Amino acid sequence: MAMTVCPECEGKVSDKALACPSCGYPLGQQKGGSAWPDVLGGMAGTYISAQALVTIIVGSIMFTTFAAIVIAAVLS
């Protein structure tokens, strides 16, 4: 497995990767034109990271809890 350089962000990328893991830039053209449809179905096309997803979920839970406490305080 050789490492290459991403033309978009200049990060190190495996020559077998479909897209750059740092920026998501498609590296290999697939049969039938654009590489984006194939990349979007794989890991490289992930729109949101696991850390961001956890942050959103925890933030939503904290906001809901805070709102419930404020509503309970106002109603009592």
C-alpha cells in the first residue's frame, strides 16, 4: 500500500482509497463518470463524524432537560 498526496488538501492518502479521509476529495474516477456517487455510499462520504453526532445528541438531551426544568419552575 503506497501513500499518495491529496490534490485538494495535500494530506497523505492510501493509493487504494476512493476519497481523501481528511477532506473527502474523490481520488479515483469510477466507471461511468464521476466518482462522487460511489464515494458517497462508502465511508469516505460520511457527512457527519461520530464525535459531531454524539455532541448533537448530548446537546439535544441537555437542552431538553434545561427546558423541562425552566417550564417546571415557571409553572410551579
